[in-house]
Amino acid sequence: MTEVEKGPLGRRRGRGARERILSASQHLFRDQGINRTGMDQLCAEAQVSKRTAYQHFTSKDELVAEYLRRFDPHVMPEVFGRTDLTPRERLLAAFDMPASTPLCPYIAAAVELHDPQHPAAQYARDYKTAIAARLTETAREAGATDPEQLGEQLALLLDGASARTRVLNRESFPTAAAIAAVLIDNAIPSSSARQPSDDRGTTGSAPVPVGGR
């Protein structure tokens, strides 16, 4: 017999409670914040009992960490995994964010969680380190003289644009992309700046839909 569970109102639910909890956490944590979201509200949104929730996650801290792990596990593959763009174009594509992009969830979590040893805060640091590493790797492919420095500069610019967009409630990524282009061109010797796709007439980054960073 298939195992079923009952939600907070006694309604029988099928399997998949873990995914519903994670889906509810993504919605609530992004919209109203981690600290303002209690387990009672989260369980009601996911239509599970608190007992079921704690069977899947031993604590809210564990749930928050898993929420971040699930958000972008492969670190912007929609940008860095594109083979139709040159390395320089991929660096610029990282800044092609939709106007509706909310504050980066890793920054938001780090701000809300005051304990640097919190598992979610640790994961946020790991993710930001991974973003810088991917930018550095791509900068190296593009021929940057100092790819580590360029990677860190672009990572800082991305985070700054995300925070400024949230604070001012207006787009900052187009300005950040223009600054990034200057940094990239200054970091890449002229002999390396011309990429194969430049022969096809492509000089800028193609539009790339990027989720939430």
C-alpha cells in the first residue's frame, strides 16, 4: 500500500512531502525572508504536518541550507555552460539579468543569518567562492593577464549590482555590464581580445535568461 500522510487540516496527501516543503521554502524565504517565515506557516504552505516536516529536516537551519543548495547547484550553467559564446561573451552574459531579478538569495541569507557558522551561511560562502572561481576560469580562457584579479572584480561587481538593484528598486545590471566590459577589455591583451566569434560579427554578449543572482 502506498504510504500517505495527512496535512495540517487532516487532508490526505500523496508522497512528495520533501519536495513540497522545499518548494514552499523557496517561495516564502524569497518573498518574505528567512527569519519572518515560521515553521507553522511553511508547513501550512506545503500542506504537511510539523511532524512530517521534522522527519525530513531535523531543524529549520537544515532546511535553509538545503534551500540554498537547491537554488543553483551547478553555478550558473546557463551562462558558463554556453558553447555558442566566446569566453569574453560568457563573462558579459553573467550580467544579463532580467529586470525582475530579486536580491541574490545567498546574499539575503548571509544578511539574515548572523551566525557565520550557520550551515546556510557556510554554503553561501562556498557558493560565492564558486562563482568567483568560474569567472576566474573563464577569464583565463579569454586570455586575461591576471584572471584571478578579474574574476574577483567581476564577482564583486555582480554582488554589488544585485544589492543596489534591491536597495534602489531599479535596474543596476546594465551599468554593471558596462563597467564589466571595461574591466574585461583592460585585463585582456589586444592580441587575445579577438575571439573566433568576432569573425562572425559578434561583439557583445547575447541575451541570456539568468535566474536570481
